Amino acid sequence: MTKEIKVPFLGDGIDKVTIAEWHYKPEDVVSQGEDFFELEADKALFNVPCEKKCILRTILVPAGQEASIGQAVAIVEDL
Amino acid sequence: MQCHIIDLGLIDFLSAYHIQQQTVRKVLDERIPTVILCEHRPVFTLGRLAREGGSLLDPGSIRQQGIDILRTDRGGDVTFHGPGQLIAYPIFFLKEPLRDLKRFLYKLEDVVIDLLKYFGIVANRLNGYTGVFVREKKIASIGIGVKKWVTYHGIGLNVSTDLSPFSLVKPCGLDVTMTSIARELKADASMDLVKQEILDQLAKKFDLKMMDICHDKRN
């Protein structure tokens, strides 16, 4: 089953983040608890962990681009 | 809550970084907050999204002087670390209501502003920029990383730092002049006293009970 990975809530007053780095590329298997990707907001770099083992199917927002809180940035398929 | 304190003394950036990462794992397991204090040997560090050709004005000249330029996993742009700059790495597991990155950064700024007040220096925020300023001059840089809601990296406060290397960069991407506690006081500033005061302020702002300082001799 595919699902969207969304930018998490990082606190009041943070509406947008920049995707700093993807640690995986499409078709990679990502294990639960691994750092999936990094977001930068203000002077904070936030590592987003993988919540459930999955295959990364599509990166919707590549590194260096902005995304809003709650916006889908990737599509994954649960394993 | 009790808080461990590790004082690494003068240490190169990468050795301190490895200790930070070990400490992050420990804090994730045990949930006991830890503050790492140290001074770094001269080094320029770039945040994850910083471009070497952006805020570093002359990377070639910096390397010729034997100063490393390292990319690191914190937020923010480029900055300089060197002896006389107090580094404080709060390795804290953030729980609600502190799971708010702006609020956490704001508290770190408060720590520095109140510390400087203790030394008779009036400091402030600069609207739209993270860090602490004395008038328009920057005295402390703040940039953090967060992994599974455990914070790392933190505060670089100029106590008696040689400020000349900052002329080779736009610190944190800004066209600002840097200053230090010693420069503002026009007198020597005691690093030990500043360390004690930053621990007192961290204890107050984050409701912590500081344990005895562990002097790590690995460096």
C-alpha cells in the first residue's frame, strides 16, 4: 500500500522548511527508525526518521527546495 | 531533572562531534539531559545548506593557513570556532511543550542574553535572525541538529576569541561585525566564570539540576 510522507509539525511559527538532504533514493528500502531525510527550519536541522519499513517510491520535493508543514514530500510503499 | 555535564576542554571539532553523537545515543536511551562544554581548535564549519562559495570569502586562503573547513549537520550557514569561544552543546530530549524548534532556539538565546547581563553586557536578538547580538554586533551563534527529538550542536559564544578569522566569512550569511565578552568589557574574561554562568542559566531556563562536571580527557 502506498502512502505519502509529509513534513511534520516543528512548532508554532514554522510554516515552511527546506529539504536539506534525502538519505535514500527511489526504490531503496528504508528501515524503521532510520534517518529518512533532513529538513532545515531557521537554524535547526531536523532529522525525520522512518516510521515503518518501506520502499521509497517517489521523491516529490528534492533537496534544496522548500515545502510547507503537512505537505507531501515523498511516496512510499509499506513492507 | 538531573543533567550531566561533560567538559572537553580544548578539542578539535571532529573529536567533539563524535562524542556528541555518542551522547545523543545515550540520551535517546536514558533520557538524561547532558551539556557538553568545550573550546574548538580553529575551524570553519558550514551548516547543511551552506555553500562554500557563498559565505566563505576565500576558502583557498583559509586552507593555506592550515585551518580546516568542515561541513556539518546543523542548521545555519558558515561560522568560525577557535580558542576563547565557549561551545555549549545541550543534548536534550525534547518533550512537549518544548517540541517546538523556534521555542527551543529562543530559550538558547535567552540563556546567552541573561548570561551576558550577569557580566553587565546588554544583549538582544536581531529581528529575523537566530543568534545573540550586542547592538548590531554578533556575540553568539546558535545552530542545532535534532534527531528523534534529541538536540545536538548549540551555542558558540565569543568570550575572548581572536575575532580576525571572522573577516574571512559572512558569519551565518550576514554582513555583521563580530564581538566578544572581552571586547565589550575591554578586559579579560574568565572562561571558567562564563562556563559556570552558562550552566546556571541552562539550569534555570530548562529546569535542570546540574551534576558535577566530568572533565573528559579523551582529547
